Amino acid sequence: MHSQVYPVLASRPVSWARLSDSVRPYGSPCILGLDEVTLLEADLPEEQRGESAEPLGQGQALSQGCTAGFAGPLLTETHAEGVAHRGPARVRDRPQVPPDRVEIEGRRDRLNERGDVPFIHRAYSVRPEEATVQSRIGASFGEVDTPALAIDLDAFERNLRRMAEFARKAGVALRPHAKAHKSPVIARKQIELGAVGITCSKLGEAEAMVDGGVTDILISSQVVGAAKIARLVALARHARIAVVVDDAQNARDISAAAHRIGATVTVLVEVDVGQRRCGVTPGEAAADLAATVHGLPGLTFGGLQGYEGHLQQMIPARERKTLCDAAMERLGASRRAVEARGIPVAVATTAGTGTCEFAAHHEGVTEIQPGSYIFMDANYVRVEGTPYETALTVWATVLSRQRAGDAICDAGWKALSVDSGPAVVRGREDLTYSPAGDEYGRISTTGAALLPGAGERVPLTPSHCDTTVNLYDRFVGVRGIVVEAVWPISGRGRTD
């Protein structure tokens, strides 16, 4: 039996990997240690699992053998003095098993007990359907199956540049909200254009971002409970992690967990600037909590967050600005109260796509957190004064035309979120969309408008990009009519 190296196509965590005797299920990051790395099929009985490989060294190929269920290429990457070393890993060729495609990525970790530097390695495989989509790169988008979540790359890139330029001219840091896209690929593009880091709504999203190479993250919601706090402080050993608190006991819990493992977590105090969801009362209550955080071991007081989320999709620009100004005054009063205690406020972070044009010009605001500007769903494009373009479309195919006035398509509840209303048929104001079941959607007309026929494709603009993106495994990036990219949505479903 000979060894063979296959091409590498990176995507999702592989379902078989273990460190010592710990097998991690599909969908979890597979942490492969430096010593005695073993790849195996997790579902096999112990006696049928793979044999141990040699320890992995700098630039060294990883040998791998398995009794059944796996054959494919591996790529190892190790780091020394900040330089990455890549090399192919040879895998035993098993003709009876279709070759999978796998990538192992590594990054430098802290010194271990022996004083040498281990490397963390993550293994990735490609599901058959993902390989099918990947194979469409360079082909016409019309060849991609539906429902498909497509990005108009030209509009998307203009949106990226427009927001980056706005933040530069306004003199504020840009920390885009990843809840809109949940993709480390897109996050890295935002950072390449000048963003200081990324904002995540949930700890799980932040873990997906760090796995994807993003190293500066603000978690904009509270992390509460022993299990989540343990994950938070562990993540802080591998990236610069900040989190918001609005409760002194929560701050003390994070402090104890961080101090216990020698980690440091940056903590911002969240201030309620009018949304009435989370956050302390503006002013002295914010200063009291800031003083508590400032004095706790394992924590660095980073500043304040005040998010006026309730204003983001308020359509009239004048009313939105008036209410945003009032919210920023509450945040500013909190900043002044903290600074009066002799505690510096390095960051005052706020705003979204609908209010950043107002908030960025307020004295004391240092950072903005827009998210939806990259896609601009059907609701956001109606907001006055937002200079961004719709770049996200769910493409559906008409399945049936058996009733007058209706065309049934293949995009239902599972393909389009409706928490903000139904999707809009793009470019056809004479047609409406409504869900018709889990797998079906209804394209309707009440007049003489021409409905699409069976087999025709229909572009649908989601009403809410964040929740629609959460329904998909991947974006299909399209330039013109050509598929240029397929990007995994690594943070989808990470509500944990």
C-alpha cells in the first residue's frame, strides 16, 4: 500500500480526532496535540481505530494511517519565531474510501511544563455537498443549487470600503459586528481595511472567530455562569478578548476564573443608554461598577459600552439623530463620572449601521460597532441616510405553477428568517414573497404581473440578514454572474 498526497481544500472541523483518549464530536474544533497525534473515525469501535502517528515537529509531514473510514490529504503548519512552515502530510491511499480533503492548521501556544513550545493543530474536512459548491468556482452562478445564500462581491466590497473610509474621516475606531456575517473570512477582510478588531454577540461566535484567525474581539453581551466563564478565560489565553458586564458579581466571577489560570480579560461596563435591555443606569452607577472592575485581579478595565439598538432601523433620519444624540449624552455622562474617580476610559464603544453617522461625531465616543452595512437587508435599505447597498440575496427556484397568481419556490422557513417580516422579491415590486412551509415559499401577485415559471430562479432580499445568515453553512461569492468564492459561515448556530 503506497502513500499519496491529494490537493487540500480547507473547510469544516473533521469528525475524527483525539488528544490522548478524548474524542471530540463533529462540529467541535479538533485540538491535535504535538505528541502522538492520532486521526481516527470517531464512530468506530476502539479496536478498529487508527494507529498512532509520530510526533509532529517543525515543518514535518504528519504520517497517518487508519483501519477504515478515512483517506485523504493533510497539510501541516507549524510556527517558529513568527514564521509559518507548511508541508504536505502523506496519507495511506485506500481506494475503497473516496478521498476526503483535510487541512490541519497550527498556531504557536504557550510553553508547556517541559519548557518547549507545543503547537495547536486543527483538522478540517469538506462535506461532499461543500466540495460540490467549491467545484463551481469559476462557473456561472446559475449552476449553483438553490436555495443559495449569495453575496454580490462588488456591492459588498464597496460597502466595506465606504464604512472603513467613514470611520477614518470621523476619527473613530471601527469594530464591526460579526453577528451579521459570522464568518472569519469576512472579519479578516474588515480588519485588512482598518478595523481594530471584531465585535461578537455571543461567546460561541467569538470562539469561531478565534479559530478562524481573528485575534481582537469584544463580546458585546454578558457572559454569565461557571461553564461559560471558564470558556471565556480560556479563550483569553489565545486572543485579546474583551467582554461587557453590568453586574459586580459577574465581574468578580470572571476575575476569579481569570486569576486562577493566569489569564487577563479586558472588561467594559455596559451602560443602558435607552434600549432598556442590559446595562447599568448612566452616571454614578456606571462609575461604581467601573471602580469595582478596576480593582479586581485578572481584569483590565477597558471602558464603556452603550448600544442604542432600538434606534438602528428607525426610518426618519431627523428623529433617529435626535434620539441618538440623547443616548450619546447618557454615555458621555457615564464617561465623565468614571473619569472623575481617576479611572481612565480608554474605549467608549457604541452605535450600529443606522446610528454610526451620528454617534461617531460625539465627544468621548472612540469606537463604533456597525454590522449590517456589509449586506443591507430589506429593512435596513429603507433607513434614511444609510449610504450602503444591498449585497446579500437568497436565490430560490420555482418548483410549481399549478395555481393562478402563485408560484411556489424552494425557499421556506428554513431558508429565510421572518422575524423582521417576509423577504422581498428583488427588482419586482409587483410580486410578494411569503413562507408556505418549511421547504416552500410563495411568490404571489394580485394583478396582471408576470410570475416566474417552473424552473426559473428568483432573487429574494432577506428582511433580516443576521438571522437569515444563521440558516446557512456557506456564502457563495458572485462577481457578475461568475462564482468567485465560497466562504464557510463558521459562527452559524453558535448561540452558546
